[in-house]
Amino acid sequence: MASPLAVILLNYKRPQNIGLVAAAAREALPDAPIYLRDQGDDAGFRDRDDVDWDQVIFERGPNRGAGVRVPMAAASPHERFLAIDDDTFLEPEQIASLAERLRAEPDRAHGVWGERLEADGERLTFRSGLWRFDGPVSVINQVYAFTRDQAQRAMALARRAGWPDWDAIGPVDDMLLSCASAKPPLCHDLGEVALCLTADEPGVAVWRTGDFDARRAEAADRLHAIDAITVFEPASRAA
């Protein structure tokens, strides 16, 4: 019988971090399989000695971006998943806590970073970088606790919102996954979380690419048009 919970890790541009992230996941979740997909340019990633290869299920494939974790989960025998970006270092206790939040409330996604889409009249804007707080958000980022059903619904939502297939969505997989449930995702304050020094480095960080903001704004408009994303009042007005 497959474990109900699995971890998905992706190598892309930060191979030096994968061993640390995998080790923390293994300590936190000793019974959970860890799926490690290598999408990096360096074909020698498998030769690294800082990854405990006995503790991961390894595959190498073409670069399909961070969003590949969604079809991986959708086709998996496991029920629940934790996915951690390769620039984010959670402590084992934080990983275990997030897994428990998902187990207790599996009908929405959970994370530690988020964004709120705010509407001021007809104008929609993102309030980003939300963390160290407990509450609902529109979108979770960087660390994702979700279910197979949510992954399948995210892929269906992409088609409903007008993308021809999952590989065409661009850097908005987190938005679609976050909007795959009736309830908005929850952000949890699990304490300080360390980030890699390259987390905002141009040429490495995806969010620093030129069209990133425009593509996410366009995705927000699509999701808002079909009433699929949670919209909040501006923080100043809500207070």
C-alpha cells in the first residue's frame, strides 16, 4: 500500500541545496517517499555526493518548470504531498507541522508564504511576501502542502480558464494549485524560514524574469473572470 503522504522536490538551478532540503524532509517524515526530479542543465547532478541517493526516488526529465509537480501529484498513488522550492530551507519540525496541518484539513492547500489578490474598485493588485502570520490568502508560494485531488482540479482549472494544456500556463502553477479548492489556501506561521542567497538573484530566480509580473496579472484576470480566486479588500481598508 502506498504511503498517504509523499514529498516532491525539483532540481533546477540550485543543485547545491537539494541535499539539505531532502535531508530535512527525511528527518521530518521518515515514512514518506521523497520524489526527486532533476530538470537542471547539468547532466552530472546524479554524481553529487551531498544527496543521500538511498533516500530519494530519482528521475531525470526535460525542464517543465516548477509546475511539473502538479501533474506528478495528479498521476501519483499518494493522497497528500509536500513540495518545497529549492531556495527554501524548512526545519524538520516545520515540515512535520505543515504535513499535520494538511492531514487535519485536506480540503485546501497550506503553506508558509502567500499573496493576497486585492480589489480596489475595478483594480486588482497583489500584496505579496506575506509570511509569519496565520490566515487565508489567495495564493501560496515556495512551500506547498496539497492533495492529489487538488492537483487534478488545478489541471482542470487551467483548461477551464483557457490555457490549452498544463505546459502552456507559464509561471502560475502556484496560482492554479491554490485556486483548486472551494476554500482559500491557508498560510501558517511556523517561525523563521531561511532562504537561499540566490532567492532573488536575477538569472536564477524565476520571479525576476522580465514578463513574470505581467503573466501573473493576466492569470489573475482569467481566474477572477471565472470567480475562481479569492479576492480580499485592500489591507488599509480592511483594517
